[in-house]
Amino acid sequence: MIETGLQHTSHTCVDENNTAIALGSGDMPVWATPAMMALMENAAMKAVADHLPEGSTTVGGHIEASHLRPTAIGCEVSATARLEKIDGRKLYFHVEAHQGELLLGEGSHLRFIVDREKFLSKI
């Protein structure tokens, strides 16, 4: 059963593969904003994954976040998503990214509960 308050923290290390240069979002060797947002989405997906009906998953619908400070290659970073509101199939999360205690970014993320087979049949 999905309830507000569910949360998950995902972790990664900044490396050459998730920099602004590698992802094309900038030209410096720092953690890319798209990589930060992907880690936030991953945390939200995992926060509710074990509580979904059989055959269901969630897909991202909207994400809005501020990227507040740069992070160098070699740094460990994390993103935490906390389920704040449920409206039918819509799941609203508060998301934050950190390097230790340092806040790197924060925002909101909307995910939709979907039936896997029905969703994939649309492509």
C-alpha cells in the first residue's frame, strides 16, 4: 500500500560519465544537472517500487529542481525522495541532493503509476 512519507535515498559517485561535459549540458568537469535529476528520479521510483500493485511501475511526469552548487569528480553524492501527496495515479515527491550534509539541489517531482504492459503497448 502506498502512503505518504515513503522515502528512499539513492547514491552515486561523480565520475567522467555523469559530468556536464559527458552529458552535453555544460563544458566543465562537474556533476551535471541532468545526472542530479536522474538520481532524484531514481530515488522517487525506488521509494514506492515495493508498494505498487503487481504489474505496475511508475514513470516520471515532471521534475523541477534547483542545482545550487558544483560537485567535483570523485565526490560521493546522494538524492532523497519523500512522497508528499497522492492523487489517484499521481505521486508527488519532495527531492533533495546532498554531498554529505551539504545541500546540492532540491525540488519537486511528479510520477504516475502505470500498468507496465499497457504503457509499453503505446510505443
